[in-house]
Amino acid sequence: MSAYCRGGSPLGFLTVKGLILAGGAGTRLRPITHTSAKQLVPIANKPILFYGIEGLAAAGISEIGIIVGETGDDIRAAVGDGARWDIKVTYIPQDAPLGLAHCVLIAEEFLGDEDFVMYLGDNMLEQDLAALVDRYRHDRDAGDIDCRILLKKVDDPSSFGVAEIDADGRVVRLVEKPVDPPSDLALVGVYLFNAEIHRAVRSIEPSARGEFEITDAIQWLIDEGRTIDFDTLDGWWIDTGKKDPLLECNRTVLDTIDRRLNGEVDAVSQVEGRVRLGHGSRIVNSTIRGPVVIGDGVVVEDSFIGPYTAIGDGCSVRASEIDNSVVLANCTIDHAGRLTGSLIGRSTEITRSTQRPRAITLMLGDHSVVELP
């Protein structure tokens, strides 16, 4: 853990807290999120939220507040008190999704006068959070910085908060989802603030869409003459709030895994490349072609599991082919043909009838998507 002192005093270490936003309902991932928090959907068999917690803990942040909404019970059950990461977690309920600045407003008691990192719990980024936080600590010690934002060039800036940078490299304007974007620099879901942000969030009004926008709060700081700087993000950044970006993120993370076989593979099966096989799992008369992650207690029989697939704990896959997909825990997939580009929710059963005449029989929740060959 790196520690930087303020004003040269060895007693003045700059404490930084963490604030993770995990209150969103995840409407773009339904029906998966009808029964689970979107921040708990797994990437390479690890909940998205855990990547952010691990990143903040690695940055030496020992106190993290988590904003929770209607899925708060699921978040609490999964994260607990934070002891597994050697941190302390405080849960902050948000009654309604009223914007990112509203999250700062309701977290003021937890944050106090400390600097903090605000992290969107459904975002994933390649860049090391510890390096970003350490650089912020260093620069706060060296000069007057009130806020640092992270920016990334994007193809469609109108879908994001966008920053305008002047010729001197200063942040002069922020706009939320502009029709006519002033640049192609989107705000990434990581922000670093000092306590001045509390005055800002108390001073702004709701936007036209009825939310307290963090872009408006940062713009208030700019207008008040406060110092806002930025880092341009290296590497990838993915908002996992939709199926296709989530699968893209799964592919990206699977590309980094190593080979680890903790289960059983019979003599006629082939396990090729970077594959992680969980404890108590069995591969029978099948081919597994990595990168693939297979959880604990999984049975794969007479099947092909192809590249960029994550199979959750307790699943059973028989006489089927799966690639480029995320299958959550306790699913049964039996004689299902080939599945590709799929996100399959917990305890789902996909089977093929052997009766004639053959037909497709479905029981689907709201907002389901089914594509048939």
C-alpha cells in the first residue's frame, strides 16, 4: 500500500475512501436482472462487482461504501462485510435511482472530509486502479487538485458524458449525453474527488431527465474556479450493462487466464489451451477448447465447449456445443445443439424433446430474447 503525506508531514497521510455505485436495476440485461443484481453477473465466473472491489483494495483503500438499491439484499449477501478483501464495507441505501451526484449526496456522512474514488460497479477497465489512485495521491500532495476524471476516446460520444478540453489541456466543459458532442472524450466510470464535491452536489438542480448529474456537479466546480484535471485511459473500458458488451468483456478477461485443471478429465476427452476446470467437475468424452472457465461441480459429457465460454458452478452440459457464451450457475443444457453468443441465467434448463411431432416449447420471462435457427 502506497501512502503519500500532505504538506511534507509524516502524520498527514492522504486517506482515500472508495464509493462503489451498485444501485442500478439493470433493465438492459433483463430478464437476467429480474432475479439478480446486474453487478453480480459473472465475468469469467467472477461477479463484475468483485473486480472493482479488488481494484480498490489493491490501491490501499480500506473503507468502501456501496450504494445499493432494490437488489441490495443480493449485494449484501455476496459481498458481506468485506473481510475477504481485508476491507470494511458500509452499505448506503438509495431509495430511487436519482443520478450519480445523488449517490455522492447520500454518501456524505460515510465519506466525511476524506478524498474518495467513485467507481461504477458495472464497469470494467484494463488500467490498474492502484496506479491511478497512487498518482492522484501524489498529485494531491504536490498541488491543488479538486477532482480528476478519466477520459476515453469513443466512437459514439453522444451516449456518454463528454469532456471539452481547451488548447492548454484544461477541462473547461462537461456535457451529459450531448446531441452535438464537443469532443470524442467520454467520461469513464471512475472519478477521484476531494471534499469540495459535496458543496457541488448540494448546489445543482436535477437535469431534464430528473437526475442529479455528476457532470453538472463537476461543471459547478469548474465554474467556481476549482482545479479539475484528467487522465486519458490506456487500454480497454467496457460498460457491461448490455449482453454484447458483457460477452466482449468476458472474452477480454478470458484472454488473460492461465491453465488450471482441478477436476477430472477422462482418457478420451481433449482439453486444449488455457482452460480452468473447477473442483469436483468432470469432463467425459468431450472437447474443451480454451480460453474457457468451468466452475465447481460441473459435468460436461459428449459435448464441445469452445473458446470464450464461462460455465458457472453446478451446471450440467450433455450432447451440446457452446462457445462465446456465459452460462450462470446450476443450468442444465441437454441435447441443445449449438449455442453461441448467449447469456444464460441461473438454473435455466435447455433441452431438446425426443417426441414427435417435434416442436419448440418455451417458458420465458419478461424482456426475453430467443433467436431460432
